[in-house]
Amino acid sequence: MIDRNNNGNNMLPFISVDFDSNSDVKLNEDQYEVYVNGSFVGRKTLKTQGEDLSDIDDFLRNQGFSDFTSSVDGDHYTITVDHQDDEVSNALSVYFNNR
């Protein structure tokens, strides 16, 4: 109980909380299902603030794949290739198993 007659000596602490919805602070792990030409190939979990879905694209480019597009729809990350879909799927399977 706060004694209101104590001339303000019983003060409650003031806590400032910023509930900015645009904050870049990562609170939880984000997980995405990854598809190549509509076929599920694995899950990508973004565990740290520095990780991004574009890491998948960077990996594919480092593996020599360049003719693909990618998009996000909710928790689905879709990669579309005109050819080499088996090679891309196999490379991503290795990528996901090594993470």
C-alpha cells in the first residue's frame, strides 16, 4: 500500500518500454519452408539477427547457380528455376543438413 501522506517518499519506479513495431530486434527464431519449383526441400531457421533469407540465394550463387528467382509468401520461401531444379534441390538439401 502506498502511503499518500508521506510527501512523495514512496515513489514507484518508472519503466520506459519502447514497443516500436518497426524495431529490428529479433525476439524469436523465424522458420521458413523452402520450395524449389513447388517441391519442398527443407526448412531455413533464422536464428540470429544477422541471418536473412537472402543467405539461401547467396549460397546458390556461390554454388554456381544464377538462373533462379526467389520470393517469400508468409512462411514459404519459393525458388523458381527453369532448369537444373534437381541440382538446386540437392545443393539446398546439403545446405540445410549442414546448418
